Amino acid sequence: MKTILVTGGAGFIGSNFIRYVFEKAGFKGRLVNLDKLTYAGNPENLSDIARKYKGRYAFVKGDICDYGLVGRLFKKHKFDAVVHFAAESHVDRSIFGPKDFVETNIHGTFSLLEAARSAWTGQGPGASAGRKDVRFHHVSTDEVYGSLGAAGKFKETTPYDPRSPYSASKASSDHLVRAYHHTYGLPVTISNCSNNYGPYHFPEKLIPLVILNAMEGKPLPVYGDGKNVRDWLYVEDHCAAIWRILNKGVPGRTYNVGGDREMKNIDVVRSVCAALEELLPSPENPALKGKNYEDLITFVKDRPGHDRRYAIDFTRIKKELGWRPSVDFNGGILRTVRWYLTNPGWVRNVKTGAYRKWLDKNYRR
């Protein structure tokens, strides 16, 4: 691969993936990051990468739904691979505003698939007919499978049963990607991953929200009884899995990517509190006013249609590609909490919205 297009690379997982590609994967080519810079997109996540790899890293502000723009980028850069992260991804936001999820997750994926088909299969102007040395990798979620009972795990063959506008939009995009492989021969791969955590995570999701609220002595909200179960995957392990799939995965295949760590939400929150006690003991945090971190846990009304349990069977990627998670949850949580504690500038810019003012100044177009 000489040139890679990454969509949504200014977000949480996308920025970690770009960092992984340049810093750990040994990639020697060029990478173009296409991101619309919605509320969760933050080029500050990659400011050091942009400086260090100037000439090999390029940022383009744009919407994946803009077919003309995407087509021009394919023509200009002659991409060998696409890694498609760009998506609206917060379940709560999808419940109250599903339109953006349909637009970005379905229409945006269609736009990218059409541009890739035009460029790679000989069905568009300037195309190189029937290229086999290319790959379109689509990053999806375990939420497309629906909810599990007390036993069992999601496999790649598990029927789709999405329960929220978010998961329904991701399921739709997964089906589109598969259809372009079977109909047009587009060399695609798909990964369905469990819940990610780690550095640069926007603080609307559970773990970063709990970390930042706890640091400030604010309530730690837990939906319902706190017994909803999720599988947790450290973001760098996820990035390593995507890189492995991109390089060695079988075209047309789907790979589940899991962290092999099922936990109840309440236990996740308690683990974050324990990590904070180790790194910033509650007596040393004046915001707590004599309380312990766990004293801040507050149960709130459950989310509508809240899936009870997710669990991932990642046997396929382990057996076929030799990948498995390397970071255990306790170690990953310590790394994550430490990162937020040692990056107060990033935290301040995100919480105050200062990064949005910088974006408005530098990316008006």
C-alpha cells in the first residue's frame, strides 16, 4: 500500500489508527485523512503526527456524502486502500436525532463505495480495471447483532438484529459493503468490534465521562441497574486488528474483533474509580470534598431500548490472521486514566469547546 484514505480520522478510533499506522505498523507511504469535523472530530488528536510526518500525512476537511469531493480525492491520490471509520456513533444521540445517522452512516458509505468502484473496477473515468491490489475496509460495531441473553457470543454468522437508529444505520452500511463485493467484485473486508476505550475518547461515552466527572467531583451516571454487559477492547489492540485485516484479510470476509473482557457497566465504573484512587487518591483531590470516587456513582433512568448484553467471539481473526488482544482491561484502564490526567490541555479544550473555536478559525471552508 502506497496511499491510504482514512475517513473519520480526526475522531477517537480513527486518530488512534493513524497514530498506530505511522508509529507502530511501519507504513512508509502517504495517508489522507478525510473528516467532516463534527462535534467529535478534533485535529488536535493528530497535531504531532501532522508535524512529524509532513509530506506523508494530509488532512482534508470534507463530508463523505460529497460524492464529487470523494471522487476527486480518489483521482488525485490513487488510493490503494480505504479504511472507513467516519460515522455518527453515539446511541443516545441517534435516539433523539436519527437523521444524521442515516445520512452519514448509510449515504456516506454509499458515496465511498461508488468512488472506490469507479476507481478500482474499471467502471469509471480514469479507472484501473479490475484491480486486485486494493482493499476497502469498513469498520462496524457489534451492536448490529442486537442483544444477547445470559449465555452465548456474537459470531460472524449471527443474524443482524439492530435495536437503535445507530445500530440500524451501521447494519445498513454493512449490507451495502457486502453487496458491492458480491455484485461488483469490490475487494472489501468488514470488522465488527466491541466497545473501545483509550486515549482521545470524546467524553460523551461511558469511560471518559466517568474519568472526567470523577476528577471534578461530579456524579458518575450509570443507566438502570448498571448490569448491562459489554465486551471492552483497548483501542490500540483494535487498531492492530484492523491493520492485520487490511494486510492479510480475505476479501469479502467479516472479522469480529473483541477484547475478551465482558463486564457489567457498574463494574467498569468501579474499575475507573479504583484506577483514579491509585493515580490520584481521593484525599488528594480537593474536588471530592472528603468523598471517595465511588461515592459519586449515581443510578439514572435507563436508556430506551438498552441492549442487555454484548459478547464477541473472535475465533476467526485469531485462527486466520493470528490476532488477539494484548492489553488486559485493568492495565488498559490505568493507561487510559493516566492519559487523561497527564493531558489537561486536551481535556480543557474539549470540555470548554475551545477546540471548536480553533476549527472555525482554521477550517472555515
